[in-house]
Amino acid sequence: MATILSGAAVANARSEALSARVTKLKKSGIVPTLAIIRLGERPEDLAYERGACKRCEQIGIAVQKFLLPQDAAQDAVLSAVEAINRDHTIHSALLFQPFPAHIGGDAVIAALNPAKDADGLTNDSKSHVFSGHGIGFPPCTAQACMEILHHYGYDVTGKRAVVIGRSMIIGRPVAMLLLQENATVTICHTKTEDLPALCRDADILIAAAGRANMVDSSYVSAHQVVFDVGINVGVDGKLVGDVDFAQVEPRVAAMTPVPGGVGAVTSTVLAAHVVEAAEGMA
Ligand code: NAD
């Protein structure tokens, strides 16, 4: 049986320390503030927004929402970004993606002040993640995986890490964060040959493919720590990860559950980025 790596435990420990930092900021007249830009009402965006707002409220962070219709014009989205850039009382921004097809997402992201980029979207943030230097933050979910590793005392130095998924928001950045901590990292994707064999060889396996239950017992081995980043809606409407919990849990050393694993830490990392940005602008 695996040790279950609870995201809630990590999030709660992190939140306490953040609340203390927010209290200090407020004493000097600064209310850390997150702006959210959301187009339309996609259920997954609303679910993430609820979690983020709840966590921010608990820590003492204010949230300002810029809500636009799904068919909003590009200029309206750019105006919202520019308003956020101009407003010195807003320290950080979360832009829900992907944007609708008629919006040039790259232009919107390029317009955001990188110092206010809470979720690692801008080129400056990406450069920071890949080089380890400069302005910006890693995407919250990628960093959440690292925070779970740190909280539970795993040292990845010299370990073999396999990441399933090469997106710019999870797969690649989490691979770079693992590399910065001296893991030996393999990034896998839809064209990878014999994926189960590669995965079985890993000490740390990160599943971020967005394919419900794809990681079954043929992907894992007994010494492994498995991170299930996937959030998929099952046929019964319930959330399921990329890892088949029933098959994998008896066969690995430790794993994160879905729900209650990586996703539970992501909103706390977002809050941490807002606090850090506010401290940086104080
Ligand atoms: P994406 O679709 O952009 O990327 C998925 C990646 O997985 C691609 O690089 C693709 O090559 C790879 N992939 C897909 N199917 C594969 C297969 N069968 N074999 C090997 N590789 C495969 O998705 P994303 O934005 O990176 O998100 C990945 C998952 O993480 C989704 O389920 C998403 O909902 C979830 N997610 C979780 C959080 C969180 O807080 N836990 C946050 C954001 C996204």
C-alpha cells in the first residue's frame, strides 16, 4: 500500500506561513491583491476560480475579477490586461486559458506586465523557469508538484524522474524544476515509444497527460513516488486523475490522490505568488 501524499496537508502548512506574511504587509498598508481575467463560464474555470478565491480569502488576499463574455473582443481583453498593469493596488493576475479561438492569446499574454504574471504565462516567466534566473514565477501546478516533494522530504538529487506530458503549463516546466534540483529527467509524450517501460524505470513519475486512468499497473514499480496531475471528468461526472488509483496504489511507495493531491496545492502556490509579488512591489 502506498503512502498517500495529501495535498491538503501541504496547502495548510503553506497557508499558515503566508497568512503571517499578509498580516505584515497589511500593517504597512498593502493589501495583496490578485486579479482574475475570465472569458465565459467554463465549468473547469469556475471550479478552479472557486478554489483560488477560497484560498485567497483564507490567507487575506483580495481578489478583483475582470469577467468578460465568451465572445468578448480582443480589445476588451487587452483593456482588462492594461487596467491590471496600470493599477498599483493589483499585484498579480491569473488569466484563464485557453482563450476562445477568436482571441490572439499570445498578444494578450505579451501585454501582461511579467512582474504580475502569477501563473508563468509570459515569456519572461518561461525564461525564468528554463534558466533559473530573471523575473516571474513557474506555473502554479508545476511548482505544486515540487512543494509536495519538499513537504514530504523527498530529495530528487540523482533520481530518475519521468514526466508524461510536454505542455508549456505543466510537463515542460515541472521537468525544468526537477532538473534544477538535480534529477535526471525524461519528458514523454504521445510519440514516445514503449512508455510503460520508461515509466517503470522512474523513481519519480509525474502523470500530466489529461487521459483518465491511463497510468495502470504496467507503468509503475514498487519503489516509485507517483504524482497524478490529471484532472478529468469521469462518465459519472466525478473527477478522475491520469492514474488508475485502484491498480497503482497497491504497487507504489507513495502517490498523490485525485482529488486532494496536486490540485489542492495549486491554489496555495497561486496565493504564494501574489504575496511574493506584493512584497516585491512594497
Ligand atoms: P495538454 O493537453 O496541454 O498536454 C497534455 C500532454 O500530454 C501533451 O504534451 C501530450 O503529448 C501528452 N499526452 C497526452 N496523451 C498522452 C498519451 N496517451 N501518452 C503520452 N503522452 C500523452 O494538457 P495540460 O494543460 O498539460 O494538462 C494536463 C492535465 O493536467 C489535464 O488533465 C489537466 O486538466 C490537468 N491540470 C491539472 C491542474 C492541477 O492543478 N492539478 C492544473 C492544470 C491542469
